[in-house]
Amino acid sequence: MKNSAGGATGLDQLAPLLVVSGPSGVGKSTVVAQALGLSPKLWLSVSATTRAPREGEVDGVSYSFVSDSEFVQMVESGHMLEWAQYAGNKYGTPSAPVQARREAGVPVILEIEVQGARQVRESAPDATLVFIAPPSIGELDARLRGRGTESTDALSARLEIAHEELAAMPEFDHVLVNADVRATAMALLDLCIDP
Ligand code: 5GP
């Protein structure tokens, strides 16, 4: 592919971009952590969020924890690849680090919710969209309730969103049913790492 100046755009040399989505409580983070452990070559994007840190979360590692105005500034200055409002907070993927890794040949994973995945589909059509599904809806509810990280109100909001998110499954390139974390992580790696 050529750009208007006649040079190579490098688009066809970008390392894979894998978008991992699915309802809250499905085990996305655990699956992604396992995949990263199995393949250190992968890089997981660090999202920015206006949500307050949970116990044990480290700024700049789990998320970049920012104020609402800082977040809006990042969006308005065009620095977000995608962003979404989720259960009362904003979450987004800073684009520059993703692009830099991909240009350097490092496959990138985004672990994001469904509205963000839709935006990536538009802005990076070469991305592979993966939906992590629960073995059953009953199991998803039980996992969300059992996690104990949310207040009652936040939990109800997340349960409601989780049910809506399940309806988006057919929009994805691949659906992986998370019955076994290791098997799901290996299936994920198969989608972005050359053997
Ligand atoms: P949590 O508050 O449980 O860490 O995340 C809530 C939801 O936001 C999860 O579904 C998570 O995958 C999603 N999320 C995390 N980072 C991002 C992001 O950068 N963009 C979008 N669109 N969603 C994100």
C-alpha cells in the first residue's frame, strides 16, 4: 500500500491488534493475564479511566487513573483510539502506545468493553475482535456477585450491562467460551501469535 507521497505506509507490516471484549465478570482479565504469561511477546494496552482505583490496583499498571477533565482533554485532543462510558465512569485506550508497539512488531491486546470494540472496528479495520463468553448466563451472574468488588448499586448496573453486552456477541470475529482459563488463553494466542 502507498501513501499520497508514494511511500509505503507500513500498514501491512503492523503487528496484530487483538480486541478482547465480553461482559464484566466473564473472566476477560484472567484469560488475558494467562495469555500474557504464556507469551511474553504480547503487550497489553494500559487504559485510562476515571474510575477510582480498587485495592491493589497500581496507577500506570492496572490503569492510568485520571480525573474527568484530564480524560475529556485526552479525547478532545484526539489521543484516544476509542473510549466509552461504562457504569458511570469513562474508560479509553490511548492510541500512541498501541501504534508504537504495533509498528515495532509487538502484537497488542486491548481488553475493553463492547462499545469500545465497535469503535476499534471502525478506526482499525485490521483488528481481530474476540468475544469472551460465559459458559452460561447463570454462571456469569454468580461470578459477578461472587467477586465482591462492587457496591450493591454498582453490581446491579454491571449485571444489567453484562446482559446487554451478551447480545453483541454476533458482531465479533471470534467467540471463545471461557469454561477453562488456560484453554481460552491458548485459543486467544492462536489468534495473534504465529506458531
Ligand atoms: P473495570 O471497572 O471492571 O476495571 O472495567 C469495566 C469495563 O471497562 C470492563 O468491561 C473493561 O474491559 C472495560 N474497559 C477497560 N479499559 C477500557 C478501555 O480502555 N476502553 C473501553 N471501551 N473499555 C475498557
